[in-house]
Amino acid sequence: MAKIKAGVLGATGAVGQRFIEGLKDHPWFELTSLAASERSAGKKYSEAARWRLESEMPENAADMTVVNVNPKEVDADVVFSALPSDEAKRVELDFAAAGFAVASNAGAYRMAADVPLLIPECNQEHLEIVKIQQEKRGWSTGGFLTTNPNCTTIMFTLALKPLMKFGIKSVQVASMQAVSGAGYEGVPSMAILGNIIPYIGGEEEKVETEPQKILGTFDGQKIIDADFTVSASCHRVPVMDGHTEALWVCMAEDPTPEEVKKAMLSFDPGLGDLPTSPKKALIVKDEPDRPQPRLDRNRGNGMSISVGRIRSGIRFICMGHNTVRGAAGASILNAELMVKKGLL
Ligand SMILES: NC(=O)c1ccc[n+]([C@@H]2O[C@H](COP(=O)([O-])OP(=O)(O)OC[C@H]3O[C@@H](n4cnc5c(N)ncnc54)[C@H](OP(=O)(O)O)[C@@H]3O)[C@@H](O)[C@H]2O)c1
């Protein structure tokens, strides 16, 4: 099949760079457009962006001229958005209205009733709601908007999915979040080195509301939230990449740790036909001191979630790569699902 043209909005930033890395040599998508602020527009990407990843800047991106974040300037069928939330709020609907499939990583529209908040392993059927979105918003151009969750939400919500059958009643989560989650200039080194910052603005509100939408049911018209509560405490720790989370999950059926482990190990979301879907969405570690961000964040090319220390209660730890599984990789997997479902 001919490759689908892909653009990146916010291409020079931390997540934008992960998009470019993730789209390099992608079997279905071809990078055709890079957009960023007017500070970068008109420059060659290699001049506009300070590449911060360990991989080389892909050559096709380096030579591309950055354009403005404007539907008239972007040449693509699907756009991956890595824009700051306020800018995303201003432009993402314009892109959808203009006929682009928008796979957004920003928080602006995650909780809008007609916008799917996708983790393909959890709620691929929610993608159907884009047809209602197009009708309701009068978009006849074929464009639509999808989102992926906050980076902290993704890790533990994926781990909760196989536990839904036990009747989840409440979840408590304490996060230990990597500095890359705040962007390169987000947390000054003098604030975080040898330190922990027990506050991340706006994070707990997202973590306490997004999982119920993701694990909710789509009745053909609307998404009905799952009926459990989440209580969160979010903390920034001096780790480069990889969010670690401690979970306490109360369930009606009160499963044993062995039953929880079995449910996680047998979890097969049936997405093996998507190019970046990891062989195992959930990896269960038996060693008492795992998962650890430095050792486990790159499992499944950064797309697997590692779980460990499953104890009665039920308590466990989960961990995943925040800028891959928690950001760019999540949007790319969502776009692969759109292709599979015939929307692209
Ligand atoms: N970092 C993470 O782990 C993570 C995880 C999940 C979600 N997110 C979300 O992803 C988004 C991007 O985060 P980030 O860490 O990549 O941010 P970032 O490093 O600050 O990058 C922001 C990007 O947006 C562009 N931009 C900024 N203001 C703009 C404007 N007014 N008009 C057009 N373009 C503008 C910047 O272009 P210039 O270079 O030209 O200024 C840059 O390309 C945010 O919504 C964030 O909440 C981040």
C-alpha cells in the first residue's frame, strides 16, 4: 500500500522529536510535514530543533523546512500533535475541520464527550465515536480528532484493564515521574538533582478522571465512565525517562496476587497486526526489586508496561517510558489503529 502522509505539530519539542524518531522507517506512515511556532517556521529542521535524543536526527527530517502550525501549510493525511495544551486548544479543531486525522498527545480535548481517549489495548471500540463527532461538528471533510491519555494515566490504566473483570471499586496511585515529562526546559536541574518535588501542576486531576473514561463503555452514542474512583498523589523525581507508579486497587471479587498475575500474563489485546504494538503489552517481573526505570523502560521498544511486586491488597508497581508509551508512541499506535479500522 502507498504510505500515508504524516505531519508533526510541535515537531521541535521533546515529544515532537520522539514522533520523528518513531516515524522513521515506519511501514505505513511517511513523514511529509513538520510544523512548529513562528520562531522555527521557515528554517530547516536541523537549524530550528536542538535534537536531544540519543538516536541520530533522521536525515529526511533534518532537511525539511519547518512550516507554521496552520492547516493550509501542512501537507499530510494524519497529523500528530505535540503542541502545548493552549496552542492545541486553538488549532486542533481547525485541522480536523480541514480534513486531517488528528492524533493528539496534548490535554486540550481529552475529556470532550465526543473525542476518544484511546489506549488501543483498552478501548479500541471508542474510536467509533469519531463518526458521531464528525456529524455533530458538521465536519464533512473526513477529518476527526483523537487523543491519547496523560503519560501517568497510560501506565496504570493499561495494567488495570485485565483486572476490570474482578470489579474495580477504587484505585490509589502514587507516581514517581521522570523529568523528561516536563519537557527539556521544564524542571531546572538545581531544583530536581538530589531532590523530590511533591507537586506537578494539574497532574492529579487528569490522573483521577481519565481512567474512568478509557475503561468506560461505548453504547453506540456516548462513552459511559467506568464506576470506580481514583485518588492520586503525583511526584517529580530525578529520573531522566520512565514513570514509576505504586498502586493500591480495591476490587469486589478480592482476587489473590496469583489471580492478578495470571490475569495480567494472559492479557492479549489482539493487536499483533499493528507495527508498533509490543509483543507483550504487560510484562510481569518476578524479581522483588523490579521494575526499575533504567532497566525496564525500553522493553517492547518502549511500548510495554512492566509490572512487579504484586501483593495482597491488591498492591503493585508499574512502570513505562513516558515520552514513548506515554506520549509519541501512544499516538502512533492510535493512528495504526485508525488504519486498521479503515479511518485512514
Ligand atoms: N513530555 C512528555 O513526556 C509528555 C507526555 C505526554 C504529553 N505531553 C504533552 O505533549 C505536548 C508537548 O510537550 P513537550 O514536552 O514536547 O513540549 P516542548 O518541548 O515545550 O515543545 C513544544 C512544541 O510546540 C511548539 N510551540 C510552542 N508554542 C507554540 C505556538 N504558540 N505555536 C505553534 N507551536 C508552538 C514548539 O515550537 P518551537 O520550538 O518553535 O517553540 C515545540 O515544537 C504538551 O501538550 C504536553 O503536555 C508531554
